[in-house]
Amino acid sequence: MSENVELNNSKARNRTQMDDQKVTLHSKIHKKNIGEVEIRKDSRLHYREMKFRLKAELVYGILKSVLGEGKVLSPQVDVYGKSKKIFKL
């Protein structure tokens, strides 16, 4: 998947923001932003948080394109790659 995703630092869009507050994940396949990673500490009393957001459908599309055709194990589970041998599909 890493070959299909480019990492960039965010850029401020207005005066209240600062450059490089987040790392954005940009899909080379979809030509769109597919997620972001952000570390926040909103106040001295608040613990640091790492927020990791992904657009699931786009990430799933990248994974499917890399892993090839999958097999349906159940209505909720698709099996890809080497795991097809484990499930004897």
C-alpha cells in the first residue's frame, strides 16, 4: 500500500491555523486525500491525543487493487492474498 500513498505536511488555510499541524495521506491512485494523522494537546490539563482518520472506502480500494481478486468467505468477510490458502478458498 505504501507505494500508492504519498505523505505530506498540511498547510494553513487561514490565520488561525499553522502549517504542518497534520500529516496527510494522499492516494496516487484516486488522486485524493485519503486520511490524516494529527497529534493534539488542547490544554495543559488535557492529555496528548493522536488522531488517525482514514476514508475507509478509498483505503479499501487501494488494498483491493494491490492484493488482487478476493474470495467471499461470508457476507461480512472477503479473503485476499495468502489468506485464501489458510481458508482453503
